Amino acid sequence: MPKDVKEVLYSVIDAIGREKIRADVSKDAGASKRYCEEIVQKCTLAFGDEANDETLGTLCEALLHFMLTASQLPSERKVTVDGTELDIVVPNVKSMAKTPDKALVIQVLKTVDLAKVKQAEVLQKHRENIWIISARKIDSNVKNYALEGAEFKYSSIISDIRAFLSRKGVSSLKMLHG
């Protein structure tokens, strides 16, 4: 029976300590890179032969969700805009509609199918603000964060999101309502 990606991920996160990770990444932007590398390495070992592109893509997506929350970076996940599903929008869909140059669309590719990129291009006119995540490098016309072979390492994505928000003058801390 295949291993559940989120179970493996959260067992690794819990072994390190969720609160320790949150505390470290909130005060040290570089900590996210170290934790991403460590967590991916431990999960990949746990998956063994099951560590294929789909499994690793799912891992990258779930880990990114956790790290965005731990880093208190604003984002919306799994949103549908005009019939198109977007995996992650930073800071949010409303900002993307008003000021697309200050918003990122991040699509997770679990196969080499670039349809998700083409769909994102319809909604985000600034191609440089469309990023993809994959297990291995994928040839495309957008920024590709991958576990191996790409110019941009997956482990750097949180630092790069933080830098993007800072460059664009977007408040990088999540505001808690309620």
C-alpha cells in the first residue's frame, strides 16, 4: 500500500517540532531553506521506491503550504478564478486582480503537463510572476523551482517569496482577523 504523503511529511515535521520550525522561520528567513532541505531529504528516504514525480510533487505542495503558514506569509491555496484552479496565489486573488504585478501564481506540476501554466497565464499577465514547482526541472517559459536539476532550488522558494513581497512593497505578514 502506498505511503500517505501528508502522513510521512507531518511525522517528519513533528519529529523536528512544529513550534521549533515556526519559531525559527519567523525570526530567520534562511531557516526555511535548511528545514525544506532536511524535511524533503527525510521524506524522500521514507518513500523509498515510491519517490516518483507525483509523490514528490505532492510533498512539495504540502510542505509549501506548511512553510507559508509557518513563515506567516500571505497566500490563498486551491482557489478557482474564472473556472481556472490555481494552486497558490500570493498574497491573494483580490490583489492579483487589482495589481497583478504584485502577485504571484504558483502552480505545482506533478507531471510534465504544462496546461496548468497556460491556464495561469490567462489570469496572471506578468509571466515573471508565474512560478512552477516540480520534482525535476521542466522546460518552460516561467520560473521553475525543483528538487533537482533546475536553476531555482525548491528549498529557496520561501526566501524568494519573502523577497518578492518585500521588493513589491507588499506587507509580508498575514493579518489575523477575528
